[in-house]
Amino acid sequence: MYEAMWFLGGAALYQLFSALLRYSQLALFAQELIVSCLSLLVKLHEDAAFIQQLKHKILHDSDISEDKMKLIKEADERSLRNWRISVISHFLMTFPRSFRGLVKFSNWKQAMAYLQNEK
């Protein structure tokens, strides 16, 4: 009887440690996924900003008035700001619930600080 208790205790501990190891591996994977996703979003943001600059240069070289140019730049800045808000919001909403505790940011600025710390 004594041996059976040791056997069952060992089996239970094995299951517990195995589950903890699986969860920790998944948590590490989730953290790597967060960094990879944020890196991709940074690249998309840089590309969008580059396209905006190119657009502004083309508009500047055309016969557009300064007032219209200013309005377009303001609209583009608002658009990019709204994109940053939206993309982080969607990221947070779609991240798996069981790992949301690993996400240490709630806006673009915090996400970029998180990315800098993790790289």
C-alpha cells in the first residue's frame, strides 16, 4: 500500500510539472509572438509614413494651395493616429484570453516601449 501511494504521488507530480512546463513553453511562445507582431506593425507604420511623405512631396510639387496642403497633412496625421489606436485595440481584442496577462501595453506608445525592452 505504501508503494502505491508513492507511485500515485509521483504520477500526480509528473502530471503537474508536465502541465507547468507546457504552459511556460506556451507563454514563451506567446511573448515571442507579441514581439513579432509588434515588429510587423512597426514596419507597416513606417511604410505608411513613407507613403504619406511621398504623397506630400508630390502634392507640394503640384499646384496645390498651402491651405489644402495643410488640410491634407492634418487628415493624413489623423488617419495614421487612428490606425495606431485601432491596430492596438484589435491586437488586444484578438489575443488569446488565456495569455492576455502577458500583454503589458494598451496603446501604441506603450507597445513601442515594450518592443524596445524586449529586443
